[in-house]
Amino acid sequence: MAAALCLQACAPRPAQDEAELTLLVGTYTNGSSRGIYTFRFNQETGESRALDSVSQPNPSFLLTSADGSRVYAVNEMNDSTAALAALALDRKTGRLTLLNSRLTQGEDPCHVSTDGRWVLTANYSGGSLSVFPLQDDGQTLPMDTLFRGIATGPDSVRQCVPHVHCTAFTPDGRHVFATDFSADRLMRLDVTARGLEQSPDSTFVQLDPDTGPRHLTFAPDGRHAYVIGELSGAITVLSYADGILTPVQTILADSAGARGSADIHLSPDGRFLYASNRGRNDGIAIFAVHPHDGTLAPAGYQRTGLHPRNFGISPNGKYLLAACRDSGVIQVYRRDPETGLLTDVRKDIRVDKPVCVVYVNNP
């Protein structure tokens, strides 16, 4: 009997447990949404069930710490109350508890990133990037540095004032690139022991006029990066080495010219890239990634609900969840690992004005 008990206790966790993730959903709260919602999501079956929610104003973009115990959420407010919230996450129950909140000193923060030492917010209407030191307990200290973008782009309406939309730490951890939307460029900062500093050389990567760079992502191999242009609807492919990004290809993701391209992500294996488009022909453009030079070739297009602002691919690569703000739904798509194409499995998650999805591995 004792031997049987020992064998049972020492047995590997069943696949079902490993398939279960905590799913975080950020929303806009000018409707019926409370703020951040948590779900249990099965990345093998695509099934989900609601866990909990917490009240937060306009938590439009979320990010977790490396160990999944902390959540950083922007409060996308267009006034002096714009802030970054740090929350503790109980991954077993999905419960979120506010730890602290810091003002971004830039209106409409819409993106957050971290390397475990610093947390950065991109403040769209503020046209700035805020840097917050992190404490050991996961709480943020008051803002340390504020970097500002400029407005030199040709669109007299959309680029008339500075906008910063996204920040990304480089794979080597030595730099940060930010999308300087209204200048059609990428701003480079250096990560030092003291914090982030403006690079003395190769500070900017100039993109095509009227690009409106929005989101930036690095390939799993760290050798390439991809930027989606909100205005141009085009993806810029760049090679990366030693802090230098070099454009190598530009390819259209939005053939409808809606000037509303939004998010961009690679599959976990790096074989396919996905980009969302809003305004007309709402959907997700699919590209095959060349294994050597990282360039893109069209592979398909998946129509979605209205305004797919953000989407996320499950860690195992089997599902893509698209947060369609104006349809009030997160659509669940199965991914074909060989073609990259998507199939709607009709297992929608209903939330008012969903705009961000984040997966967290369970302990």
C-alpha cells in the first residue's frame, strides 16, 4: 500500500493540468466592463471558464512578470490620472490584488514592457515613454525618466503631435526600441545600470514616410524584428545585431487601406507572423517567415469580428485568441501548424470591449 501511494505521489502531472493556463483580459471600461478579467483556458481544447475580475479604469494593455505572479496594467486615461498599476496574481484562483499605482505623467498609456528591473509605458497622447524602477516585491517606484517623441510625419491629422505606441527590450537585453509613431521612426535607448539612456549613436531607425509604426516584436531567434505600420498597413522586416536594426523588407498587411493596422505576433516556432487590421476588412493577415533571412510571404487572411485591436497565440501554438473590441468578444481560432491558417472553433469568450489577452502558465 505504501509503495502504491509513493508511486501515485511521484507520478508526472497529467497532461490536462499542463494544458490549463490562466488567461488575463484587459478592457475599456466606458461600457459595462469592470476592468481586468481572468479565465481558465485550456490550450489543448480551446475551452475556457470565467474565474474572477478586478476593477481598474481602462486597463487596455497588460503584462506579467517572468514568474507570472505580478501583473502590470496601464490605465489608459486621457488626463493627469493616467497611471501604471501593479497587481498580484493568484494563478490558482485567478484573483488579482492591487499592489500600487504610479502616475505615468503622459496621457493615454497604451503599452507596457519590462525586463524585471524596469517597467516602461508608452504614452500615446502624451507622446512619451515613462520608465519605472521595480522593487523586489514587484511594486513600482515613482517614474524615473520620461523620454519624448516628435511629430514630423506627413499625416496632418494623425501625426500632428507626438505619439509613442510601443516599447520592446532587445533579445540581448541591452537596448529598448520604441515606436515613435508621429515621426515614422524607431527610437533606441540603452539599458544601463543606472536606467535607460538616450543612445549617442544609431539612436533612430527611420521608416518609410506615413508608416505610423505601432507595435514591434522580435523573432524567437533574436535575429529579426517586425513592425506594423498603423497608417500604411505595411509590415517592416528588420535584421537585428549588436543594437542595430536594419530594414530589409516592407510588405502590405492591409490591402483595404483602412489606416487601422494594430497588433503583430509570431507563432512560438517563428514560422508564421500574424498582423491585425481594423476599420475595413477587419481581420488578421497571415505570413510565412523565411527560415534564413526572416522575410515574409503572404499565407492567408482570416476575417474576424469588429476591431481586432489585440490578439495572442497560446504558448503551445495551437490557438490564437483575437480580442475584438467592437464585437464584445474574444474569438478562439485553431492554428494549423503547417499552413499557419486559422479556423474559428466557435468557443467565444464574451467580455465588453476586450482589447488585450495575456496567457499565464499555472504553477
